[in-house]
Amino acid sequence: MMHLAELALDFADNHLKTGGAFLIKLFQGEGFADYVREMRRRYDKVSIRKPEASRKRSAEVYALGQGKRAHMK
């Protein structure tokens, strides 16, 4: 599942303008911490939120990256 999230992050990196925002639904688990770390490298501000409607045991979260930095390799 993280592979699709990585593809989405790469797509955003290649198509969003500097300063843009990226929102993605993720599931906590293997690779989650590395993914968030990479988002923090690419965006000025990253917020992780769990929806109130989500079940407590659900691994579902949303990650919002704001302030896309200039294209990074």
C-alpha cells in the first residue's frame, strides 16, 4: 500500500508548484515513519490527523504537506 503513496508523493513533487499543498490518506504500519520523514523533507509543514469518524483501532490517518519546497532530488 505504501508503494501507491510513494507514487502519489512523486507525482505531487513533479506537478505541484513550489508552495503547493499535498493531502493523502495513509495507514500506519510498515514504512509509515519513513514516508512522513520524506514528506517533512519536501514540505515546510506536515500535519498528521486521524479523522474523528475513524474507529479508534483503525490505522487510518491523513497527512497534509503544506509549502512544497523547490524540486528536490
